[in-house]
Amino acid sequence: MIEFLVALAVFLAAHVLPAATGLRARLITRFGRTVYVAGYVVVSLATLVWLISAALRAPYIGLWPTGPVTALVPFIAMLPACILAAGAATRPNPISVTFVAGPTDFEKPGVLALVRHPILWAFFLWAASHAIANGDLVALILFGGFALFSLAGMGRLQRRAKKAMTAEDFAVAMALSRGAVSGRVRRAFSPRMAIELIAGVVLYGVFLALHGPVIGIYPLALV
């Protein structure tokens, strides 16, 4: 349990401290955004792997019964999560988590017309659904913490963007995901988004196939 708590603290520090202390801005200024993002992804993945492995080694303290019904929750939730992640992976997002820099396509913004924080919502779906499926104390701390971290991050990132952007640019960025649902769907859809939808389904299949060999739990055997 101690290793798990230490790994969790390191993971959270790696994601909170760079922005909170100004380290993120200094590193981007010195090395460029591309190098910073690449390094950030490596550190995030390394700390995440350590955190998950530590969680798997932690003692099991059950909180509620689990079975096919609870296992079905992430089985269903991970498909939209993967689609959201795939749709946002190559889309510059001025007010949320983004992996690429550059101008946003305001005419055909893809998933950004539907969801303001697609990567954070994908992370939330992954975390919340896995907390339900596992039903133990470590999973509740781990995945429940991730879910709350995702929700809190949405407001934090919007406030940071509001300070960094002009009032006009911020208003335009916020307007991407406003309006009637039918109009947002029309603006979102394009041949590129169709490819992103397919990529999301493929990503879901990859996660499903690798979950057993990597994590040791086979989702298809549980539902």
C-alpha cells in the first residue's frame, strides 16, 4: 500500500506541479513545445505504468460486490472514451488538453464541436468505469482520484486559457461547442472525423486485446 500511495503522489505531482510552479512555461520557452510535450508524455506514461503496477501489488480491500454487471460498465464506457481520445489526438485545442499545437479548424472542428474537453472526458470515462468495475479501496482511490482530477482539470484549464488568450479568441474557442446539438453535429462531421471514428474503434479493439496480456485481467471473460 505504501508503494501505491507514493506512486500516486508522484503521478499527481508530475501533472500538477509543472503548470502550478511555472516550470511548464519555462521548459517550453527553453526547449520548444514539441520537445516539452514529448517529454511530458514519456513522464506521464512512465509514472502511470508504475502507478498501475503498484496498484496491482497492493492488498485487496473490497468495498462492494463485483461481477458481470460491474464489469460491463468499462466494457461499454471505453468505446466512447477511445473515440473521444482518437478524435482529439490530432486536434489543436486552445482551452484544454492537446497533443498538437497550431490553429484550430473552426469550420470543421471535429469532436471539439461536440465536447469541449474530449481528452479529459475520455480519461474520466476510463477512470470512473474502472472504479465501478473493481470495487475495492485501492481502485476507488486510484480511479476515483483520476475521475475527480479530470473533472477539476476542465475548469482549471479554461481559467488558464482565459488568462492567456485575448477575450475575443477565448470567446471564439468557447463557442466551438455551443449551439444546438444538430448544428454542432453538422459542423463536427467531415471525412477526417469519419477516419477518427474508425481509429477510435480500432483503439478500443487494441485495448481490449492487450488488457489481458498486459494487465492480467481479460474483460471478455468477465461479462
